[in-house]
Amino acid sequence: MSLFWLFALSGSGLFILGLLATAFRTRALEKLIALNIAGSGVFLFFVALAGRSDPPDPVLQAMVLTGIVVSVALTGLGALLIRRQMTEGGGDDG
Amino acid sequence: MIASLLPLWILLTSLVGGLIIFALREGAVWPRTFVNLAAAVVKIILVGWMVYGVYHGEDFAIGYELLPGIDLAFRADAFSVLFLVLSAILWLITTIYAVGYLEHAQNRRRFFGFFSLCVTATMGIALSANLLTFLFFYELLTLATYPLIAHRGTAASQRGARIYLAYTLFGGALALVGTAWLYVLTGGVDFTTGGALSEGVIASHGAALMVIFALLFFGFGVKAAIVPFHGWLPVAMIAPAPVSALLHAVAVVKAGAFGVVRLVYDVYGIVPSFEMGLLTLVGIVAAVTILYGSFLALFQDELKKRLAYSTISQVSYILLGTALFGPMGTVGGVVHLVHQGIMKITLFFAAGNIAETLHIHRISQMQGIGRRMPLTMAAFSVGAFGMIGFPLVAGFATKWYLGLGAIEAEAYWVLGVLALSTLLNAAYFLPILYKAWFQKPPKGVQRPHQGLESSGWLLWPTVITALLSVAAGVFAGADHAPVYWAMIVARLEYGGLL
Amino acid sequence: MMVEHTPWLLTAVPLLMAAFAMLSARLAPYLASVSTLICGTLLLQALEPLSQETIIHTLGGHAAPLGIELYLDRLSWMMLALTWLGGALCSLYAFFWFRSTGHAGVAGFWPLWLGLIGGMNALFVSGDLFNLYVALEVIGICAVSLAALAQSREAIRAATNYLLATYAASLAYLFGVGILYGLYGTMDWRLLATLAQPEAPALLAAGLMIAALAIKAALFPLHFWLPSAHATALPPVSAILSALAIKGAFYLLARLYIQLEMPGSLPALLLGYLGAAAILYGGYQALMAHNIKRIIAYSTVAQSGYFFLIFAIGGAMAWQGGFLQLYSHIIAKATLFFAVGNLALAAGSVTLEGIKGVARAAPLTLFGAAMAALSIAGLPPSGGFLAKWLLLQSAIEGGAWHFVAVLAIGGLLSAAYLFKIFRYALIEQPEKRFNDPGVWLGWVVLLGGFISLLFGFVGGQSVAWFDLSALSLGGAS
Amino acid sequence: MGEATLFDLLLVIALLTTALRAFWAKGSFEAVFSLLFFGFFMAMAWMRLGAADIALVEAAIGAGLTAAILMEVLRVVGSSSFATYRVEGVWMLPAAAFLGFLIASAFRLLPPFAAPEGAYSATLEALSQSAIGNPVTAVLLDFRSYDTLLEVGVLLFAAFAVAKLSGPVADRFEKRRTMLSFLSSHLAPVLALVAGYLLYQGMDGSGGAFQASALLAAAGVLFSLSGQPLARQEALESRFWLMGSGFVFFFLVGIALALKQGHLLAYAPQWQSAAILSIEIALTFSLAYALLVLYWRIAHAGKAR
């Protein structure tokens, strides 16, 4: 089995499982974590795609770098919102 | 330039008037009254100009492209002129009446503002040159009337307005679908004397055209209060008297009836309508409505309610005339648009005056009222006799031509409907008159204070419309009487056939 | 000379102003008005050249597929112009609203709002799928943060759900972009239009992107995040979110559909049917709601359904109707949310019971709202009426009677839920005391209502002039 | 690189296990820790795939900053110790089925990737004429610099929003975990040094503004954890000018170039290296600061009263 194929496959798997977990978990924090992992799945898929050629496709790698930064921005904002929900009483289910 | 834009000026007089009224402060009674009356007078002058022009064959047509190939277009023909004159004159009179009626009411700015918008919409309906424009103003009329019916802000008036809105918006939706469908089939429907549908369209889309006719007929019929879509009218009675008067005489029910007449004559054409059997539908619905409305009117003790059911019945005379294939029927139907208007507004003015002056709302309280308010009751009696079809009052001319039309179309059952309806009319109006004139007032009730029996603002409009009703009856055969113009309409519509 | 820079300037100006606005809350509104003025001028001076050709800007001088190209065509211009107009109204309202309430959210509002505008402008001109992803993220981050500005627990919770939904959607979109890039080696939609085939991976990518954009555009049943987020936000923010933020995703969907000729009638039909379901479901929910902000928020779900009908109905007329609906909705919905904000200020409540009788305190607001409501209910004279007329005609022409029924019922539903608000506002409550929302706030609503009405006269001609049919037929070159 | 080895297989298994662990976690705490480990394995996967640039960022951001942020949330929020699933989500089943279909499609249809032409070959060709040796840096800051510009904007707006939404900052600043703080206060300067090196060599080898700023941010987190007074003071105020300076500088350089060259961010050959290096320096500090604001504001926010 080709290395990139293996990683592309796991990337897709992580993406879809992550989305499913996002849908099925009820606490916002756990949803956020699941989305993070789903995002990593997408990036893994991208880098595997980049690695098909030699040298690896820098466009896809650059896209992943961009994606990671966007991801941390969303995660940071999400984390703050979740924290605020909790500190203002009650749970964060929703 | 000014003359060619005349339809626009006619619309703008009441529109701008209304907007100025909205902009004025609530307390500015006299400026508001001035603007209101000035707009109404200017409108009458402009309409008079238009009547003159139309009579001399001038073509007032303007359009504005809303969508590619779809215009908002205005045009004046004999039929629109008839409706225009009625609306313009009755607007002035009703405005005078309303100023008096609402002297101590709240939110008068809102009332008169929407009143003007309502008239604008009616004028737009009269001047529409195509089906889309008609629909445009038809919906506007719905919206402008809503605040008027809800004006008092009580739970009951809210309810009445809500029911009115539910019915009319439903009708509007039917008409919208019908109109869009017809536009798809034909590419556009300009009101055309003798019918706007080409023979090819009629030949290839027969079934679709029947459905469209039903959609449009019932869509417009909701406002004309045909059975089974009449339910809104009695509950809308909760509105202030001038509104009821305008609603019943000019604006709402007439808009519906006007639409049906346009639909039959200027969209489908009288001959195709007849050949497709559509007139039968109209005729049956009209006959049922006439009898049903009159029948229910018998059981109403509240004066305004009885008048409301009477309206349901009377408006359908217009439809009945339309359903008769023959020029005489047409004359009867079209002329009733005017005749019913002036007679019914007289009745409502009188009822409103009685309610306002003596706080009497029920027929059972009306004993001897003729002695206390002789002029008002005299006017009421004129209206009532007219409705019954008494000679010398306008209503007689209607029934006369409808009868002729029935004979001409060999629809003898219509004569039966007319006779039965006349009996019913007499049965629900004459007891009122008897009570008012021949019974003694209950003990302890004083005549109103010396001088006029009520406020002049309320009294004179009532008297004037009563006189107009008599004039329309007495001079029915004269040049430029409503009957004369109705004949012009009939002559045009049956052009080749006469 | 300036014209070829217009595409990126429209993004640069708001974003730079946003960065500066972070430094001073006091100067922020003025920076926003400077941005509005400059963008307006840019749009005006681009109008003339656009009648001849598409304005293209090659970023960094690197043509596609190496670099990113920006395309400003007539469809983009219309979206930009309407966003500008709606945005200017929202800015005006926000300025007066914050001034009269002194709400603490003002500290964060202007930079984020400018950021949202910058993101939307970037989206409307971008010709590169990955660049569009980044633009969507700018919009998403700003929209979520704006939604949270109310700082109430409900608002924070709603914003969290909004964030999760938009995050998931972004990932799906990104995955789709990656697959397309892997297949065709480019992300420029003009090149893709020439390369794309209806092959399985491309369809998968298209499916992912459509689903993602449907979430962001709040298409039923993926609208779950919208009603709460739009109903709990501050009034100016609700207007921004409902009128503008979701339009970007819809535009992108339409653009992809046009440019990539996203094939197969099945997804298109599916979108159309979901749109029809949205009209009925959103209308029903709005009718049942007691909170007027929720009514208007659900109305957004319903009204967005009309946009999606065009995918199923098809044809130039439906496209014109759909976009006219989009444009009318921008103005009308913003105006309605302004009005709700004013009513809430006047009555101190956003429930139907609470606003009883408020007509006395806010006549201007109610009058303006009524004009906007016409458009939402599809009644004349309004852009909404013309839009629904076009949709109705095209549905009849295509023999799609179920859509005709949906259009008719949808119109009645929207009239019903909107009139509910007016009915309660008009119930006389002589003993009740109201606050004065301030005359300026009322005038903004009136202005919005007036523009909404004006669309009923000029809207039809403008969409015809912009000739969307040429685009929908795949006229990419 | 070709065939997958046993190591790759184990790596993938580790990735999937930690991910599933996070998805099925009994509570938030377990989920966060699974994510931390997942991040480590991801960094390894990037290395294995020859994407050193990404591996650095992933290690610093994915496993470092994100985990630190989520830990802080847990600290404030507390962890639930039970799994929370949506049981009633029956309507989700069609969605799940659809996603399952997607998996199958991905398995079946995606292997024969089409030949990477288009951007790939264009990029390689452009690289051969560029003064920048690192292809990723060239894409990020030259060929597709507009993406990067907007992405910096995304982070800027997120950090700004977090600062504005975080509510009051805690006036209490506890010094904790002395062993860790000793370690981190010494580790932080080293990381900062490495960041500087990465920034410098980013032009040609692995590294660049993102990597440098990610490491700087990680260093900042460690520094904060060690309870240094300086970090505490920084946490109390958000210097928006510092946060936005990279973005504004980047944009202004781009506009200046547009005026001169006719295209936004079009570098003249003689300016290319200098322009890109200056942008990278500006970005490094403001990105790192923005990332740190995300962390600080979540870590040190006080409870609303």
C-alpha cells in the first residue's frame, strides 16, 4: 500500500468520524475537540495529496499551514465562548 | 405633457395628500382638513377633465416598465371613468362626513392618511390598463384598508380587521396565481374591449383558461363578498362609519366587482366567456349570493349588520348583470356599480349619524326615530326605497335593465331571482321605515337640541347622497347620467354584435 | 487607472479601517463612514467599465493557476452594491443605536463589522476556491463574534452553536476544494469551468461544498444554528447577520453552480425542494413564535428558501427573481430588525404581549417596518413582489405546480406572521407607558422602508439590466 | 517515498486510536488529553510525509497552544466525567448514512489522483526563478500571498474578538507548579531563540513566519505558566496595535507595491527578498502576540459576578 494512500485514507476517515462525533456529542467543548480532529483529517489528506509528486506540492502544504492557523483562531474563539457559558452558570450542553 | 400624465396626477392628488397628512402633527386639525378637502376637490376637477377627454375620444395612457415586458400601466376608458367619478365624488363627501364623525376620536392623522391611500388604491384600480396593474392596486387596497378597519384598536376591531385581512390576502393569492398563469400563457394581459385573449390561446389552452378564470373570479370575488367568501364583510362592520360607508359603496366591494367585470369583458371578452360557459358560473354564484345575503339580512337586529348583509346581496347584482349575455344586462350590472354606491353610502351615513347623535345601534331601538331626526331618516328612506327598487330612485333603473337583460338573454330564472330578492329587500327595509316613521318614540326620549337635528358635518353629506340617488333615478335617461355611460360601455363591449 | 484596483481595494479599505478601529472606539464610527464613502465611490466608478467587460486583477502579478485572480463582473457588482447599501443602512442604525443605548458592545462592534464587510467584499470578487475559503473564515469569525457581543448567556450559547456549525461547514468546504485541486490542479473557477467533468470525485467535492455552503446559508434543515443566533444578538447585529452575513454563502453557491455548471439535476432539485420546505417550515415557525426577534429570524429561514427555488426551477427568469429576492431581502430584513430593535427600546420587551400598543410610541418605526414587511410578504409595491412574481411565472412556465403552491402559501404565511406584529403593536393600551426610542432610530427604519419600496419600481429593471441570464447559461468567458 | 512501512501503519493506528478516544471520551478531560496526544502523533505524521514546515506548526499550535487553551478552559469549567451523546438524534441517521456513503466513495474513487499539473508545475517553474528557496514560503508570501494576508486577518479578528468578549481579567494571578515553572522559564528563552532561527532560515529551508510565531507563542505560554510578572502584566492588557501591526504592515507593503507595480503584492525582483523578510518579521511578532492573546484571555479571565 502506498504511503500517501494510507494517509489520505486515514485523513478522510478522521474527517468523517470527526464530523459524526461533532454531531453526536452534546457538550460544546467535546464538539470543538472533534472538529479539531476532523480538521486535522482534512490536513492529513491534503499533505498526502501533496506528497504524490516529487518534490511535494507546496501549494497544498501552504494551504494546510493556512488552515491550521484558521483552525486555531476558531478554536480559540470557541473555547472562550464555551468558558463564558460555563462561568455564567449552568452547563454547556447545546 | 400635463394632459397625457393625467392618470398619474389623479393618483398623486390623494397619495401626496395622504403623505402630507402623515407628516402633519396629530393636533393639526385644520391644516389636515384643508389638505384633505383640497386634495379631494382637485381630484374631482382632474376627474372631470378626464371625463371630458374620454368623452371626446382622448386616450389617456401611460406606462412604466416594472419588469422586462411587464408594465405598470394606466389608461382611462368609459368604464374606468364611471368608477372614477363615483370614487372622486364620494371621497369628497365621505371626507366631510368623516371630519365630523371623528371630531373627538384619537389617531386621526393615521385615519385620514390611510383613508387617502385607500382612495389612491381605488383610483389605481379604476385606471389600471392591465391585469398586473390591477392586481398591484388590488393588494394595495387590502393593505391600506386594514388600519382603517382596525382603527379603534379594540379587541373586536382587531379581530374584524384580522378576518378581513385573512380573506382578502387569500383572495389576493388566488388572483396572483391566476394572473401569473395568464401572463405565462399570453405574455401579458392588457384590458382590451371585447377581450384580450387571442383565438389561438383560447383554442389551445381551454382547460387552463377555465381554471384561471375560476382563480381570478374567486380571487376578486372575495372582495366583492360573494358566497362563500362573504364572511369578512359583516365583521368588518366594526370600523368607524365613514370607513364602512366607503368600503361598501366604493372601495373594497366595488374593487372586487370592478375586477370581475373587467375579467369578463376586457380580459376574456363577453363572447368567449359566454361560449366557454364561464358566465353560468358567475350567474349562479351571483344569484346565490343575492338571495343568501338578503335572507340573512332579515335576521339582523343591528342596523349596520343588516346593511352589511344587504351589501353582500346588492353587489352581486353587478355580477348578475355581467353574467347576462346581452347589452341590457351589461347596462344593468355596470350602472349598479354607481347606483349601489350612492344609495348604500346614504344608508351608512344615516346609520352612522343616528349612532353618533342618538347612540342607537339596533333596529329594535329605532321607534319613532323619524321624528327625532327627520332629514336623516328621510335620506335613509330614499336609500332603502332605492335598494328595494322603487321607481324614481336609482335602484329601479338597475333592476329595470337587469330584467330587460334577463329577457334578452332568455334567462327567465333571473327574473325569479330579481323578484324574490326584491321581496326580501322590502322585507328587511320596510319594517325599519315603519318603525322609524309610524311608531312612537319610547317615553322620556327628548328631541335633540334646537336647530339642526345633528352636526352639519354628518347631516349634509347624507342629504346630498340621498339627492344624488334620486337624481340618478329620475334622470336615468338623461345625457351623462350613469345609465348613459353604462350604455357606452355596453355598446363598446358588444361592438360587433349590435 | 484606479478601476483595475477596485477588486482588492474594496477589501483593503474596510479591513484596514477595521484594524485601525481596534485602536480607538471613539474614532471607529468615523473610520467606518470613511470606509463606506470610499467603497461607494469605488463601486460607482467601476460601473461604467463593467458594462463592457469584467474587471480582472491578477494578485501579485501571478496569473492563475500559479496565483490568485480577482474577477469583478456584473453579478459581483450587484452583490457588492447591495451589500454596500445594506451595510450603510446597518452602520447608520448601529451608530444611533449604540449612541442611544450606550451598550458596552460598541467597543467590539465596529472593527468586527468592518471585518465582516471586508470579508464579504473579498468573497464577491474572489475567483479562487481556496481564497474563498479564507474569505468565508473572515466572515465566519466576525459574524460569530458579533453575535456574541450581546454578552447575554443566551447570546453566548447561540454564538457557540453558530461557531461550531460554521467550523464544520468550513472543513467540509475545504475538503471539497482539496479534492477538486487534486483532480484538476487548480482552484481558479474559470479554469475549473473548462476542466471540470461530471466524474465521481468531482461530484463528491461538489456535494461537500454544497452541503457546507447550505449550512452557512442556513438552508433548511441545516438552519438549526440561525434562529437563536439571530434572535439573541444586538439589534444592529441581528440586522447584519440576517440581511448580509448569510448572503455570501448563497452567492458562492450560485456562483459555483453557474461557473462549474455543477451538473446533475438531482442536487439542484434537492436544493430547490429544501428551499420549498424552508419556506413552509420557517413560515410556520415564525407564525408560532411569540418573540418578535424570533419571528423575524425564522422569517430569514423562510425567505432564504426562495433563493434556493431557483436551482430547481431554472431559467433566466427564475434567476432574476431569485436574485431580486436576495437584494430585496437584504434591505427589507435589515429594516425589520431595526424596527424590532426600536420596538424593544420603546416597550422594553420583545414579546408580542410586551409590545402591545407600542404603535403610539413608535409611529415612524412602524410605518417604515410596514413598508419593509410588504417586501417580505411579497406584496406590491416592493422588490419582494416583483421577485415572487418572476419566480411564480417561471414556476408556472416550467409546470412546477408544487412550487406555485409553495409560493402562494409562503406569501400568505409571511403576511400572517408579519401582521401579527403589527396587530399587537396597534392594540390600544392607554395606561401603558413607553420609552421614546429616539427620532433618529425611527428615521433609519423609515429610510430602509422607503428603499425597500423603491425596489418595487427599479428592482426589476436593474436585475434585467445586469442580465443574469447570460451568467446562468455558463457565459464564463 | 513510496510504500508504507510498519511504522506508518502503527502511526496511523495511533492517530485513529487517539482520535476515537477523543470521540468516545468519557468526559471533557479525557477528550482534551486525547487531543494532546493526537497532536503529537500528527506532528510525527507530518514529519513522515516530508512536511517539516507543517510539523513544526502542528507541534507548537496543535499539540501546544490548542491543548493549553483547552486545558485552561477545563480548569475554569471543570470536567464532566460522563459521556454525553445525543441519543434522540434520530434525524441524524440519514446524515450519518450519507457520510458513510462519502467514506465509501472516498475509498473507492479517490486513489487514482489525476496528474498534478496546473498550479503544481507553474509553481515549480516560478520557484526556479525566485530568490526564495523554500517553496512553501514562496507560495505563502509570494504566489498566494493574498490568502496569507486574509488569514492573518482571520487570526487578528479572532484575537480581537476574544479580547473584547473575555469579560473582566482576573486580578488574581496564581503561581503554580513550581517544578514546571522552573523548567518552562528556562525553556521559553530557548524556544524564542529557535523561533528567531526559524524565521531567519525560513527563506530557504524549513521555517518562516508561521513556524517562528507558533514557537514564540508556545514560549509565551510556557513563560506565562511559570508565573512571571511580565506575562501577567501582558495578560491584563491587549495591545491591539501590536496584534494588528503585522496585518497592517503586510497590507501597506502590498499596496505600496501595487502603486509601483500595478498589482497588489507584486514584488519587483530587486525588492523581493527584503520585502518578504520584513513582512515575515512583522508577522512573526504580531501573529505570536495574537496567538498569545487567545491563550491569555482564556487563561486569565475572571469569573463574571
